[in-house]
Amino acid sequence: MILDFLKPSPRAVPETKASAGAKLAVWGSSGRVAWTPRDTVSLTRTGFQGNPVAYRAVKLIAEAAAALPVLAQDAARRYDSHPVLGLMSRPNQAQGRADLLEAAYAHLLLSGNAYLEAVLTETGAPVELHALRPDRMAVVPGADGWPAGYDYAVAAKKHRYAAEVICHIRAFHPQDDHYGLAPLQAAATAIDVHNAAARWSKALLDNAARPSGAIVYRGVDGQGTMSQDQFDRLQGELETHHQGARNAGRPMLLEGGLDWKPMGFSPSDMEFQKTKEAAARDIALAFGVPPMLLGIPGDATYANYAEANRAFYRLTVLPMAHKVLATLSDFLSGLTGDPVRLSPDLDQVPALAMEREAQWRRVAEADFLTETEKRRLLGLPDRPEGA
């Protein structure tokens, strides 16, 4: 009797392994939605530096608001010259009034916060104003919840400012006690969509004829698998002859056993251009700029460009200018001890010329109003006695 362990073992059959996806070569895929981080630095880089619509909206508002002529007056008179006006005309050695205010308005639009530092003399009088970057500034709350100071960090260095020398202008934020909500944050989703559409258009130019679908290998008789060499050769031919703008429109030649199965939507099916234009309008809406002023097609809200420009000043530029100048007035008045109010000179805004002319005419023809009431309606101080 031959023992079992002395019997020769059966010869092992070599294991054959084949890729389960050898019959299928797929191009084009979809993944999870990738949103831009919502911090100030990331949003500024993506939304302002990387998006033409948001960039133009911010520049349009900031430049228009900074170009407004500024008046200084109190309850008694309007000043032609005043220390506050002198400070605003040349706030520091590197900037003029328009440069400083443009930076403040832009910071307010991009981060929801604007910080102005006042450089004081020994007597406490302000001699310089500087706009500080909001992404480097942090509020230091005191025991009562109000800011006790401000930390300004550059690299590894940090400097603490006293609360008295910092003018903090912030937009309304319903869920934050110390920082404002920027229009850029509200427009972040639309900016991501617009940027993705731009990247898709660029990829379409670079890969105009790259197939979006799958090549199925059935074999000559309808069965069989593709060898690794065949798979590599097919993939190489696709990348060489059917990818990139130079191969746009080149027909694909499939050998026996290969079949093309289209997958995904064409640009016309997705209405990609309309999606991009809708995102652009949402960005303009968040910043308060009429799409017509940004050259976005499909907007017929205003009858003409002049009406759109007038609405832009009335609804966006002037409210922001009044807010910033009023906060700055209170800040400077507290430092100088001389109450003065800064405001934009509406009579010198070309977009509002027709409105101001009509208002002056109505007030002048109102016989039931006294001269003092008429002056106050027009934003003028009372006439000095004996003048």
C-alpha cells in the first residue's frame, strides 16, 4: 500500500490573472464638489485675484467711492480748510486720499473689515492715517466684550495696537460680534462655479477632441480580453492622436472588436455658457453692481446705461461711502476733540447731476419752507447770523 504522502502531488496549474477592467478604457469622470476655503486669504486669492467679475466689481465700487469729493462741516459751517481735511488730503507719505480710501473700501468688500491706524503726536493729535491688512489683524476683546486692543501679525512678529488708535470699520455680520461679513463671502459659491466654468473652457481647448466616454473591447468574435500590451498601445494612441487642441476634430479609427460608447453630456446639453453667465450675475448681485456695468449679457433690468450707473451710485457706492466716512468722522473727532462730520459732496457726482438739479429746484420753489429748512434739506449748515 502506498501512503498518501508518498504519492506525487498533482502539478499546480499556473494562476492566470487579468484586469477586470481590461475590456474597458474609461475617459472622463466626476468627483465630489470642491469648494474654496472660506478664509479671507483663500477667498481673496480665488475671488479677487482669480476671478475677473469679482475683481472688476470690487475695483468699480472702491474706485468710485474713493473718487467722491469729501466735505467737512459741523452744525455751524462748512469748512473750506480744516485739519481733518488736510489729514485726509495727505494721510501719509505714500498715499493720497483716494489711495487710502480705495484700500479701505476694497478691504471692506473683500474681508468685511477695514482697519485704519492713526499715528498720533505727543499731544494726541492725528498726523497720519494708514490702512492695515485685515488678514493680519485680530481683535483682542476685553472683559466687557468690547475690543481692548488689536494684534497685527506679520510672519512671526506681532504688534499690539491700543484700541484708541485703530478705526475699525466693519460690515454687518449677524453671527459675529467682532468681525464683518464680506460680499465676497456671500458670492463665494458663485465664484467657484464661475471659476470652474472657466477652467472647464480652458480644458476643452486643450483637450478639444479627447473622447468623453469609454472604448469597449469585445474581441473579434465578441468575446475575449485585451492583453496588457494592447491596452497600453491603445491608451498611448488615444493620448497621442486624439488629445489636445491640435487633434481637434480628428476622427477615431477603431480596430476590430473595439466599440465606442459615449458617456456624459455635451456642452450644449449642459448649457455651460448660461451657467457661467448666471454665476457672473450672482457675483454682481452680491456686490451690488448692475450686471450691465460689468458687460454681462442677458440683463435688461435697466433701460439704459445711465440709469444703471445712477442706481449703482445710489444703492451701492453712496451707502458705503456714508458708512465709512461717518465712522471715520467719529474716530477723528474723538482724537482731535473737534466734532466734524465728513460726507461725500453729492453735487459733484456726475451720475447724480439730474437728481440733484431736480432736488435743488423743488426745494427752491417750496415757498412754505424757511431758508434754514431749505438749507438743511440740501445738507447745508445754517447761515451764520449777520451773513
